[in-house]
Amino acid sequence: MTTNKAGRNKTCARLRSPSSSSSASWASASEVLEMTPDIDVLSQRDELQSSSLPPRPVRRRERQPPPVVGLGPAGPCATTTVSATGGIVRRMKWTQKMNENVMRAYFGATKGGTNLTAYRAQMLSLFQALEPTANVSSQRLSDQVRYIQRRKVLTDEALERLRTDLCVVQETITPVIAQQAVNTSIPAADVELEENLDNIVSSHDEQRLRGALEGAILEFKSMSPSCRPRVPRLPTHKKNLALVGALDSILSPYMESSRDLVDTHSILYCAAVAACQVANVKFPIGNRTTRDVATKPAWQHRIEKRINSARTLIAKLIAFQGGNSRPRIMRFVVQAFSGTNINSQDYRLWITERIDFFKQKVYAWANRIRRYKKRWDRFQQNRTFQSDQKRVYRCWENSTQGVADGQLPSARDMHNYWTNIWSSPVSHTEASWFGVVDRACETIPAMEAISISPVDVLAAIRPTQNWKAPGPDGLHNFWLKWFPSSHARLAAQFQNALDGGSLPTFMTTGVTHLLFKSGCTTDPKIIDP
């Protein structure tokens, strides 16, 4: 019987082979059946024809990825490389001219390589103006700059020539920027956002904007800038941006009737007040100059809550270890041992380990909060260093010494101190090399007359921060950006001020905060502005 079973397995394996034909399979089966006379041929043939044959043992192979099922007919296997939109994937070739334009854009954005703060976006725009057909990102452009500098793709003489010849960049890029500025109705807004903003503001909102603007003009236009309330920040979402855009279209006749820069800034201030009133933004009470203390983040509240709960359990476990088994204490003990599969009779045996467990949890959570605070301090220092380096160094040299008297110097003493420094006439003795410099500058042609256009106003206000602290006029940069109808009037008034040689008082007046150093606080000499 063992021989018959082996022959049957060979027959089944031969019949299951896909390479052999049906006739060859039946012939092979007949030969095998002749060698097994103990089994009926007909029953054996019926068994071979049945579909309940055991599967052929196959050799285990390496795991293959599942086939890709598509909606179309079966075809050749797809390649692993993705073809570009043009067909063939090709590596970008940087020519000598492109490398020179890369460095021109780099030097133009960084002012000759001296200002490396947030220059990538400007460098990309300058390079796109020089090479309109090149499609690169700001990161790829920065990598190419490092490649050129490290591999010496351009010689030092060529780099120095590109650094000093920045006027070529300005002459090439200024028409492009001007055309973009003319085509841009709302700065820093996407095209899709501009198309959708018009559909958000209803006629009722426009009437409210017009009424709020008229009321603000009647109330604040003739008021001194020092007496006006501080304009709050406007949340910049689609609804508010649509309100500002609708208000800008209403401002056009008011701007045409503006007489000077003081009048224009008063109208812009009233428009900002009207926008905040319609947007239901609360105005600050009083003239507060200090910021609110930053609240704790939500995750820190959660961790502190866990720490307090763990400390409560530690205190209850210590009380239970000392022999206190009151029901109120036992409720916390059961909570502390929940999930440990320890019987209540064995609580005292494991009480020390459980207390250590919660102490380690408290230490881990407290360490997490310390790491967060260190990271937050580093973030604040880096952010402050970008805007005010002097303040950071003063914080590092922060004197923890207390103020002796705590009294501020009087306004009269401060005025007299700074008047003696800046208002006293001083006679200087000119050195001999002054004449050499004057004779050398005689051959330099005089600078051409400056003509200020609305494009210049837009280019000057675009890179500024929206909500940076305003001057005495109380107007943030955000409103100058989002009221482009005022740019033409501002350009004409700036031109008149430049030709006349005078500016309004609010544009030449600043806000000075005094900083105490050391010594007596009533002495103006030890207070630094």
C-alpha cells in the first residue's frame, strides 16, 4: 500500500503540472496505473479526474508586492520612476549666466551678504524676475548659493563684481515689481481669496461701514493723535479682510479731498476705527502700553493637574502607611493601587514601592515642564535678538540689584539733560583731509531728482510687519497695506514734502522708553533711552 500511495502522489503531481499537455498526463497516468494492479483502474481514473486533488507543494519564495489593480486592460508593469509632466525626467542644468543671476539675487536680498535675516523669499522673487523660465524653490536656490560659494564655481573677482554692481539687479527687477504691484489690488493676498472676498460683504455691511466711517471722521479727525484711543489688532480672516476691502473702495473720495499728510493719516485712522467697530473688535480701556501676561498652554495645565493628583495620592499613601485606615483614606489607596492586580490584604507590603512609583511620575512630569520652559526661553531670546539685540545683552547682564529709592526723574531734568547734549552748538575743527575728500567728490555727478510713485509706496510698506508698535499717529502698518486707495495720495504728498523740505511733527516724533541701569533713579545720566 505504501508503493501505491507513492505512485498516486506522483500521478497527481504529474497531472497538476501546467507545462505538460492533457494527453501526456493521461498517458503517464496509465503507465503508473499498470504498475498498481491492486487498485481498480476505473476508480483510480475517476479519482484523477476529480477536482478535489491535493495542491502541489510549492517552494516558498520571497514576499512579492501585491499587483497593482487598475481599471484598464492588463499591460506591462509600471516603472518605479515617475515621469515628469514634459515626459522625460531631466536634471536641471545651471549655466554660468544662471549662477551669476543666483548670486545677484542673493546679494540683492542680503544687501551684499551682510543681512542674512529672512532673505529667502526676497531672493526667490529677485531670481524669478531675472530668470522667468526657471522653476525652483527658495530652498533649492539657497542650496545653489552654498554650492557656488563652496565649490568656487565663480571666481572671487566675479563675486566681488556682482556684489558691487547691484544697480543691474535694481534696473532689471524694478519694472517687474512695478507691474506686479499695479496688478495686485490687495497686498499679500491670494488670487482666489481676492475673487471670493467680494461675495462675502453684503449691502447691509457696506452701509454699516459707511456710517461707521462718517461717525469716526466726525469724532476723531480733528482730535490730537495723542488723545486718540489705541486701535486694536484686527483678526485677519476672510470676513474681516472682505470688510477692509469694501471699506477701501469707500475711501477713494475721502482721499481725493485730503490736503496733506496729517489729513491723510487722520482719514486712515478713522477708517481703521470703523473697520474694528463693524468687525465687533473690542477697544482697549485706557492707554495701556504693557502686554498681558502670557497664559499657560493647555498641556501644561494638564501636566500640573496630574502632578497635583499624584501628590495627593502620595500623601494619602503615607497616611495609610502610618496606620490611618479611615474610609476617606482607603478610597485614595484603592485608587492608587487600581490596575496593579494587588489584593487589598497585600497593600501594606507594596506601599513603599507604590509611593516611589508616584514620586518618579511627579519627577518626570516636572522635568517635562522644565524642558518646555527652557525651550520657551530660548525661543523668546531668539525672537528678541532679531528685533532688539541690545535688549538681549542687557537681559544677560541683568543686574539683580534692587532700586534704592524707586523714584523717576522729573520731566524737566530729563529735558535739560538731553538739551545740553543735542541742542548746544559745537564748533568742530576741520582736518586737512576734509579738503582732499571735497576735491575728490567734485567729479561725482549730482544725484538726479527723486520722483515718488504709488509703486514706491507699495514697495516700502510691503516688507514691514503688520502689527508692529505704531508711532504717535497710532496707525499700524496693516492699514497702510490694506488700504491701497491711499497710495497714490500718499505718494503725491510725500513728493510735496520732499520738495518743500518739511515733514509733519508726528512723522519726526518718536516714543522713547527709559531703561534704568544702576545707581540713583532720579539722575538722568544713568538712564538710557
